[in-house]
Amino acid sequence: MRVVEKVGRTVDEAIQEALKQLGATRQDVEIEVLEEGSKGLFGLLGARRARVRVELKPGVQPAPAAEPPETEDSETRAALEAGEDAGAGAPDAPEAAETLAPPDAAPAKRLSAEEKAVVERKLAAAEEFLTGVLKRMGVEAALETRMDEDDIVVINMAGDDLGLVIGRRGQTLDALQFLVNQVANKAGGHRVRIVLDAEGYRERRAEALAALARRMAGKARRERRKVTLEPMNALERRIVHLALADMPGVETYSEGEDPDRRVVIVPRDA
């Protein structure tokens, strides 16, 4: 085999996978980036994988074919890519702005002029509602609204001392996000998906959860036993599942009932 196409979370990761399969170095190949990929909102929502085409240069001989690496159970991976929680039992109820696009999802369609007008009216209603809630909470914060990937709307609250808005492990922020989505979509028509954030809290939380997941997965592999994480909401569990989706030697599932539903990390062949 002289040409391979690979996907990865980043272009570099995809290239490394291709080089590993070819048994070559970067000096031995020609690289064509087919798709840059994108991190997606908060490193998760709407993420798309990078895709590369790597070809051996003339005169370079391909290495013997390597054994394919271990991959996560296909059923679990399909559930993750569909934005559902892995594991036994019924999937979690849909929550606002928590649908995950599969890596190769088609770009979101462009909104018509009529749909844009509906979205603008809904965002105005959402911002008016949120401003009123913050005033009653005694919180001073400026609202920064932007349209992110896959038509997800991010409303970020910027200000000092927003801990009251965030709450313990983001519980207050999640509750406000649910209410904002309910108010915005009350009128019907084109549905808007709103993610509420406060001074980048969600990005920081996602990074911390992903780091925790990797540490606990390493522990599960070393000690050859399952590791159960603390209870998390649906979005945070998905962050953990996706953080470990490509890690060899472990698999994940969720168990329990909300609000005590937890991610379990299990070493393969344990």
C-alpha cells in the first residue's frame, strides 16, 4: 500500500496515524490535507475530524502491513457519534444544545431570510429574559452573543464574580440554559440551540474533565480494574466518552439514574 487516507482529531494526529500504517517518516511521504477539521464548540459540540491523504514518495518502499490497532466497540462509538450516552438503559432525554454531530457530518444548511428573522426574534427574547433574571439575582454582566458552528448560539456572560451564576459544578448555569432555551423556542418556528456560558467556564470545565478522564483511564489500565467517576450531567458524560473514544485499552459506559448517573472506565480484557 502506497497511499492511505486517515482521519484524526487534528491534522497532525491524522498524519501520524497514516505514517504509522505506512511505516514511514514525514520525509518519505507527500501529504495532502483533505479537510482541516474543527475543534467545535468548547472542543466538543459540532466537532469535525481532520482528514489527510498520505502517499509514499517514488522510490520509497512501503513497510509490511501492521496489525490494525484496537478500536472502541462499534456500538459504543456509534452512540457517541450520534450524541447519545453510551451504556445500558434508555438514552438520556435531549437537552438544549447538547446534540453532537458525527465527525463527518455535512455542514449545517444556510438559514433562509425568514429563518434568520425568526432566530433574531428568539435571541432577543432570550436575552431579555436572561437580563431580567440576572438583575433579580443582583448580578451585573454584559451579554456577548455569537453564532457558532452548526447554528449553535452561544451567549456568554462577561463580568466580575459570576460564581453565583455558575453554581456548584455549573448546575445553576445549566438550569439557566434550560430556561433560556425554553423561553427562546416558546414561539415555535425554526428552533435555536443556545449554549449559555460565563467567562469561559464551559471550556475550562471541558478541559478539566478530559484531563481527568485520561488520568483515570491510565489508572484503569495500570491496575486492570474499572474506575467509576463522580456523577455528571449528560453533556459532561459525553465529554468524558469522547475524550477516551480513541484511547487504546479502555472502553466507557454510563450506569445509574440521573442525577447520580456516572461514567465507568473499563480496561479491555479485564
